[in-house]
Amino acid sequence: MIGHRAARDHAALKTLPPAPYLVAERHLRPVGKDCLIAFGGNLYSVPARKVRPRRLVEIRATKSQVMLHSTVPDSSGETLLAMHPRAVGRGVRVVGEARRRRRRRRRVPLRGAGCWWSETPEGSACPRGANPTITFNVSLMKNNFLSPLVGGLSALTAAVVISVTSVAGVASAGGTFLGRLHTVREVASTVPANGDVNPYGTAVVVRDAGKLRRGNVLVSNFNNSQNQQGTGTTLVQVGPRGTAKLFARIDPARLPGPCPGGVGLTTALSILPGGWVVVGSLPTADGTSDTAQAGCLLVLDSHGRVRETLAGGGINGPWDMTATSHGDRTDLFVTNVLNGTVAGGGNEIDQGTVLRITLKRHGNQPPRWVRTTTIGSGFAQKTDPAALVIGPTGVGLAKDGSLYVADTVNNRITVIPRALSRDRSAGTGRVVSSDGRLNGPLGLAIAPNGHILTVNSGDGNIVETTRAGRQVAFRQLDNSGSPPGAGALFGLAVDLDRDAVYFVNDATNFLNVLR
């Protein structure tokens, strides 16, 4: 029997690939001002024309080589910046041939200007991102001005080249939010006593109210104890030091209003002034997309009691949400993923929407619905056996009123301008960034520096993107499973101190923090 199985297995084996499998350590390191990167007690050079000081570079180190890669591919899709032999011992400086050939520049402060002027044989401008700069062509100065001292003002005018480079619009690695965060730590399990799993939504509590405590994180569970999607009914409150308590367990049979299909809590989760909690429900009867129904938004008070439901009016599979409040008014921005999706049977249906739902608060009474406006439409959506449904997911509101949307199916981030005031749909909005380090972006949040944070469904990475569309940093938050990190991440939220990111890990059913 053993011999028979061995023969069968041997016949199924494929030939080895021509290139050997590369086993390498991977690390992220910032570039120093001298274009050197520290690793293993040694310094390795990177080309000055390809990087900026403090930009993060990925190190891939084997026993014999150190390869330095950009975290963002260039226009040709290439990431390799430099390759060096791995140094033996410590204190070694490994410098590439290109850097050795580079001629040294002498930079002298120019009084009164708050900037620098740079002597270069070629008269090239100072690096991008510098303060306003005056650059002198030294050889031209010597030939036309300094030596003959003839030609007067016309010679000086010809000799001096003025170059002004504004800091605005130039993103550097030193300005990234993720560049300051290095450690991932488990905070607490999000599994309550009833066994609900698959944490999705995250929201940080800003003020004490009822059972809610400032600085804690509220987490919604999407699956029940049998791991059936769209059947989770619990919200768990997690403290920064690892305490976890049940905030609410919602009984589908005792809701104060309609919620088609029942309860299956999604990533759509926000906490409003007064401690009102709004959470989305996209329910199923058996955990499959075939039984998915429209659901609703559930409004809970600060003690975890459902006081109101918001259903219909375009709410159809509320998948994610963000909110902003001004006075007694709150605007919810909700992505919806079930507009024709179930009937599509796995085919892409471009009918996903983003709704702005305006509520008005009335003291101790639940917020009242005022109006619903469709501000985004035409987003790709489809059912999926593993994820139940894929469609527009995370949303984040910038200070200027622009709403950023994670367009998961199309692997991109788009923006809807004037989200607070527009009275008609912007379609899918303008594309901000696509592909690159994005790999099925799901949860989305706005970083303290105004950049866009997204977590990938395909590889366990968090990616930082500027509003101009440059992907400037990334971190791997989970590498479990195959492919590594796939399916682990969903909701995320920046903490109150604005120096860390909370995120749920569906692979472990934990709330984690990156700081």
C-alpha cells in the first residue's frame, strides 16, 4: 500500500523550477540623509536619484546578498533599487559603484534667505522638497564672471540660474504616518460568550456615555459561532489594556422596526454624539450569499439597547460607514453592496452605491431620519463564496469634505468631492490610486496627516496613500494562511492620541494595534 501511494505521489510531482527558491529576511528601514540604510550593524547605499531621506525601503537579505527594494513600483513596475554582497561582521559600509562616482556637493548657507545654494559642476538644482533654493552653475561663474570680472550685470544674469521648488505636493517618507509605527500587538479577543466570530467593524469611543468608555474600541462581529457569515449579533467593547466586555447582543426577533432578513453585523459602525451607536446589518439565513437580504442600520443607545432601525430608502446591504456631526445634525456615509448582486450569481454588477443619510438628534430620543441622498453609484459588486460579497467598502471623510472610497473589486481608491453638500451622484468619483501595493482594499481611514489608510484583503498589508495618489508606505499586519495575510483584515480606526491604528484580525478573532 505504501509503495502504491509513493508511486502515485511521485507521478504527480512537477519538475523543479529553473531558478532556485529564494529564502530571504524582509525588513523595512528608512533611508538616511547620506543615502545609506542600516541593517545588521552595517550600512548599505541606495541611489540618491531614486530615493529621498527617511523614505522607507524594503530589505530582502539572503546569506550572501542584500537587495534593497522600493515599497512602490516605478513606471515600469520595477522595485529593485540596489543589490550588494552581504557584509561580514559589523561596522562595514557597503557603497555601490554609482555612489562612489558621484561628485561631492558643497552646500553653503545663504544668509537672509532661509535656504541653501549648492555648488555643482553641472549647476543642477537642489533636491525636490527643499526650501526655495538658488543654484549657481560654478563653471559658468568662473568662466564668465569670476575670472575676467568683465561683462557686468549681463554676465551675472546669464550665470545665475534660479530654481524654486515648493514643499507643497512633495510627499516624503519622513512625512508618512506609517513610518512612525513599527510594532503590532494583540489587544484582546473579540469573541464573546455566545461564540460570535469574524470581527468586522471598529470604532473608537470619543466620550464617556452609558457603558461606553473614552478610548475603548467597539467591534462588531459578522459571523455566529458556527462561522456562518451574516449571522453575527454582538458588539464587543475592548479597552486599550486588553479588557473586553459585551456591549450588545441583538435579538433579531425583538427589533423596534423593520430590518429585512434579520441581523448580521457588518463593518458599518459609527458612534455619534450622546453615545448613539449605528451599526449596519447584512443578514443571511445560512451564511451564504443566496440568502442575503437588504438588512438595515440599527441604532443603539449608549447602554447597548436597539432603539431604532433605518431600512429602505436605498439601504441595501450596508457594508461600511463613516459619520460626521455638526450641532444637532449627523451625516452618515454608507456603502451598499446588494443592489442586484445576489441575482447576478457571482457576476460583476455595477450598481453599488454610497448614501449620505442625514439624521437630527433630539435629546435623549433616537436620532431622526431627515433625508437620504445618493452621492455615489455604479460601483462594482459581486457575490463571493469566501467573502459573501465584494463591493465598495471603506469610506473616509477628509477635512475639505471629500469622501474617499475603497473600490474593492477594481482594486483602487476613488474620491467623491463635496460629499457633505452635493445633491446628486458623482458616479464612482475620481480615481485617486490603483493597483501598486493595493490588493483588494477593504477598510479605510484618514490618517492624522491627511493621507489615506487602507487594509488589503489579499495580502494582510496596510497601505498609506497621499491624496495625490502616491502610495508612500505600507506595513504587513498579518502573514498567516495562504497567500500570507489573505482574508485577515477588515475594519480599522486611528486611536484618540493619533499615534496608533487599531485593526481587527479575522484570522485570529482579535483586536490588534499597530503603534
